Amino acid sequence: MQSSEVPYFSQWESPDMTLPLVAEGPSALHRDPLWRNSGAETVEDYARWAVNVCGMACLKMILAVRGEIHPTLELARACTAYGGYVVNEVDGSIKGLIYEPFVRFVRDRFGLSAETMTNIDIAMVPGLLSRRRFFIASVHPGIRWPEREPPSKGGHLVLVTAASEGEIRFHNPSGHDEKSQVNATLPPATFDRFFANRGIAVDFQS
């Protein structure tokens, strides 16, 4: 399994905001001193979007491999124009990430090769990563605490950077400490308890 040299970015501008967010909800993000770095116009806009942009954080990490750094909410707004997010104008709620529009977005805007993957058995991930550089995997956000049993699967996205028969390595945009954020590793059986068997395979076009 190759070592991961993929830069890490949290979906919050301050990576230590996860535990306050879990305890208090999105309003905790109003205290993030770095919120302006997200590209948001207001702290309220930042807090509303940040809980939805795990996929954009994964994309930001992928693009950073080739030296491109984009504000997370700028990526989210551009992806929304493709239909990757749907904003409810009545209550302000945000639906997404929607995979197929995301695939078109990263192809058109960044020249990435991406493919929606469904019915992916955990044993298939090493082979998938032998063909594609990255796998954005749908997992339950509780994967930051792998010793706990998740109530369901999916709902959050992490960037899988390497996999073998014995280990899955990934960056988690909402990890709560360095161990659960950067190059987190889990046995496949443990990862599978959180894994919704779907995601997006991504590669740089040759």
C-alpha cells in the first residue's frame, strides 16, 4: 500500500471545531476564527454550508496534490451551479453532494476523471485504487469513533487514499483529532461498518 502524501483539509476552517459542533450544532461554527478563509460572505453562510461540504473538502485535498488551493465554499458554489448541491430557497437547507453533477463539475472545471460507484464491496476497494488515484467514500460520520457502533451507514464523505487487504487509509474532513483526521487507518471490516458501499472514484487525466 502506497504512503499517502495528500494534503489534509478539514471541512471547517479550524480543524478543531468538530467536538464543539457535535456538542452544540452548527451555531458553534460562528466561533471559528478562520471562517473567512472559506470564501463565505458571512459567518452565518459559513456555518450553514460547512456542515455540508465534506465532499468539497475531499475535492480540495485532491486538487492540492497538484498544487491548486481553492476556498472550500467557492468550490461548493461552483458545484451548485452544476446541480451538485440544491439549496432550498424557503428554509435555506442544502441537499447534496449529488454524485453525477459532481462528476460533470470536476471534469469540466478541473479536468479530473471521475465515476460514480455503487454496490462496492469493501474487498473491492484495493483493486479500485489500483485503477484510480482516489476514492471518495460514503460513510457514517461516526467513523471518527470507530470503536462505536454506527446507527446507519453513509451521510458523510471521506477521501480514501490507499487500501490493502489489511488496511484502509483515509483523510476524514470531520475528524476530531489528528489521528482521526489525517491518514486515519482502519481494518477493512471496521471501515465496512460505516461504509454505504458507494462513492466516487477520481483520478487525474493523463
